Amino acid sequence: MPHGARPVAVDAHPVPSPIAYRVPWRIDRGRAPWYTLRNAGDEAAHGVHLSLFGDGRLLWQPLLRVEPGEHVSFVLRADDPARDCVAVLRWFRASGEEYLWRIAF
């Protein structure tokens, strides 16, 4: 050990890091301006809300709960959605944790 260096304690039994939460949503852009968001996860999403930022109009029905395998459809009207808009999907897990996911067009 070099002069003046302090020994570093090493934990013989480190606690593994929790696995990162994977965003459960999949978006189908194939029928634009009609879009479909599918809950591809293994748990229900609560308080699901979609907000649009930019120059456009979003038509959709807010939902209280989206079960695994269920989908949410919405319509986006904009001159150039790829340049002018971004949407943010908000939901809560059963634990009460809030999540936000940015959607680009």
C-alpha cells in the first residue's frame, strides 16, 4: 500500500442492486394520426394521463386504470408532429410511485 493511503473496507456480502423498472408501454405509430399505447408490462397502471406539449391537438379519454395487455388509443392532430409536438404519459404503479414517459412523434 502506498505511503499515506488508507485501506478501503470491502463488503464481503454486497447487496445486489434492484432491477431497473422497465417502461411497460409500447406505442404503435402505424396508423397515424391514430396511435395505440399498449401496457406490455405485468402490472396495472393507475391514474394514466397523457399530456401534449407543442402545437397540436390531442384527442383521448383519460383512464383510471390500464391492465396488462390492454391498450389506450388516441388521435394527434398537428401539421408536423415530429417537429412540433411531444407527449408525456403519466401513470402510477400499485406502490404509489409516479412515472413519466416522453413520447416523440
